[in-house]
Amino acid sequence: MLKLGCVLGLIVAYPIFYLISIQSIFCIFCSLTLFAVVMAFNAGTVMFLTTRYFPVDFRFTGSCISFNLSMSLFGGLSPLIGLYLTQKFQSTIAPFILLIASSMITLLALKLIKGFPNDYPKRS
């Protein structure tokens, strides 16, 4: 599902921001709906994938710390990067580059993952 969300993100990144740039209420609504569908595929599977890679004894702590740190770092910097892209290219559509880059990074990370680890043995 995460791969599907990333591929959809690659396909619809430009149309999402193009529809917003039209500045019609209907186009903005369609754009945000399309973005919500793409994000639903990603958000729905990220926590499952994150928790699966930690041993049972540290699963809650490890997944929460890694998730919150990544959301703080990337979620906090995304508006700044989007603003930089908008100013650099003098276009309100330019933040689509950020969406494409994040989808490509996620697809690369998924390719590097070697399947799910076996269930970890419990500590004695």
C-alpha cells in the first residue's frame, strides 16, 4: 500500500499543485481530496511498517521515538523547503518537487528493506 501511495504521489504531484494554482474553490477542493487519498495510502501503512522493525520489548518506544523525530524534522522543514522552492522558481506550483522527492526517497527506502524481520526472541 505504501508503494501504491508513493507511485500515486509521483503521478498526481503536479496536478495537485496545478489545481491549487487555478484558485477556484472547486479546483482547490478537488486538489485537497486527491492529496488526502494519496496521503491515506501512506499514513495508513507507515506505523505498521515502523513497528514491525523493532523487537517486541522495544517496539513501542522505538517506533514512537523514530516516528516523532522524523515527523518533527521533515514535517517542520517541509514548509520552509516549499517556500524556498516557490521563491526560487517564482511559481506556486513548485512545491510539487518536494512531494516527488519525498515519494522517490520512500520508494528507494522500501527497495532497500529486505522484507520483514522474523519475530524477535523474547528476552530472558
